[in-house]
Amino acid sequence: MPRSRSRVFPWRTILVFAGIFLFSELASRAYLLVRGFPAHRYVRTNSALRQTRTIADDEFDTDYPYLPFTPAAGSSAGELSVNSLGFIGPETGWVPAHGVFRVLCMGGSMVCDGSFPRMMGQRLDSLFASGELPYGSCEVLLLTAPTWTSAENLAAYCTMGVHAQPHAIVLYAAVNDVYAMFRPDTVVAQPDYSHFRERWNPAPPVPWDIIPGWADSSRAIALARYGLDRVFQPRYQADPPKRLGLSYDFSPDQVFDTTFASYESNMEAITSIANYRGTMVFIVSELQLPGERGGGTIVAGVNRLNSIAGRVADRHSRSGLTHFVDAAGMIPATDRALSDKSHLTPEVNRLLGELIADSIHSALMTGGHR
């Protein structure tokens, strides 16, 4: 019988590949060091673009006719999920159940994760337990998505929100409108923010996404992924990425265009429609922390819109249905309050949720409801 040859472990091949990888890693680190580029810039860009290729089918619906995208039914949003009606929240029907107080929260990504709305609902549940009001519990639904401005909120409320027949709506929106008001010199502003927004075309998948994100801790892999994305998908590599249908990047040296009173008109329209339907409206001023890339300018813009929001609420206050919750005036915008420039820490989410719940409960106790 022929002698079987023993299998030899390919040490030489492994050593060759290890040497190539080590050389690539050292060369990449030297390149970043010489050029003075921070590695996290590439890692962050890679992560954002990789997300654009994975969330399209799972998290957002791009076929809804009235908006560039909406949360997709069955997808997750923070600790919540999107129900079959298209709202972030529990499965429910279009008509609120008897004895259930339904609140519809709208805004942008600060609302989308459901943190302060969840705290608000829990607080209302405890307040309703006293039996002083004809409600035994609170049901919170979210109608929102990242980067939505007051324009998307108006369209969403008119086409979806009114049919949910909420007893109250909570509006926490300002900063995304400020970004929409900035534009390059070559862009002509439009009152509906169509100069800022385009229909979202998700980035198609690529083979190198099989490499997990944690591998970008290697400078060689991070640069290689960045280079491939730059060659094959350059239009999606913007900051912020085009995954959410934004027409251009924000820069603090752009024109801040206030030709149209778009924010005020949109908030006025939502409030007017809601009040006509007997729905309470709670407009909440937004917290914003100064940061890099025009943070002070953005804060000034948010403060300006918060003042406008207060005026809208004041104009409708005589009905007893519209209320202004000045969260920005009650909670200092510090590093302890915000986890980044716009998003709140868990403790402040709790404070904000309870503040809104107390305002709703106070309005109900004084008869400001249907």
C-alpha cells in the first residue's frame, strides 16, 4: 500500500500573511501620523456608511408616498418597535381603547429612541392611578424619524397622526429645522425645505461589509474599507451620510436663510389642526449643547426657534388646549444634561418626561381636554 503523506501545517504561509498585515498596519499608522489625520474620522465614516447599507430594508420604509422615509413596521427603535400601523410603540388600533389616554410624540431623533416619552408614559400611569380622571392608563405612540424637521412632522401628522385620534400630541422639534435653514450659496431656499431634503436612496450592499465593524480598530482595515467606499460609493460618504436623504452637508459658513417662516408656519399648522380636532398640544422647547463645527451658531438658531414655539403656543393658549413646556429654560444645557450636542442623558430624559407628564396632568385637571 502507498504510504500516506502527513499533512504539514502551513506555518510559512501564515507567517507571510502575518508579515504582510503587520507591514500594512505599521504603514497605515505612519500615514495617519504624518498626515495628522485622526483615526476615529475614518472609523466613524466607515460605521455611518456601513449602517446605510444595513438599515435600509430593516429599519426604514422608503416607499411611503408623502415622506422621504418612515420607520418600517416591525423594526426596532431603541427599546421599542414599530407597530403594524407605522407608529413606534405597542400594537394597537386606530381608535384609543376606552379609559386609555393616548399621547402622540413627534420630533426627530431625540424623540425616536423613546427615552423621555417612555418616562412620560410611566409618570402619567402613576398619576392616573389616583382615579381623579377618567383614564386608567397612558398609551404613548411616536411618529418620528431621525433628521425629521417640522415639515416632515406636519406631513406625518396630517396623513397618519390625525387618524390615531390622540388625546394629546407632544412636539419636541427645533434643531433639525436649524440645519435645514443653512444652505450653500448655490442652493435656493424653499419654504418646504425641499432644498435640504431629497428622497432617500439607500446605499447598496458591498462584499466588504462581511468584515465586522470592530475590525476597524486596525488602521489598515479602516483605511482599506474607507478607500473602497470612496471608490465605489463616494456620494454616500458625506457627513452626514446621504442615507437619510439630505441634499448637502452642514457647514457653519453657509448662508443662514430665514426668508421663509417655515418653522413657525409648520408648528402653527400642526397646532391649529390638532386644536380644531379637540386635541391638546404640548410644545416643548429643545435643549442644545454648543460643540464643534458651528455649535454656537446652532444653539443660537435653536434658541430662536424655541422663542417662536413659545409664541405659537401663546397664540393658541386661550383655547385651553395648547401649552408651552419650556424645558430649555428649566434644564441647563450642560455636559451632564446632554450625551452629545442634541441627545439627552438618561437622567435628563427622565426629568423631561416627568416635566411633560406633569404639564399634561395639570391641564387635564383644569379641564383642558376633550
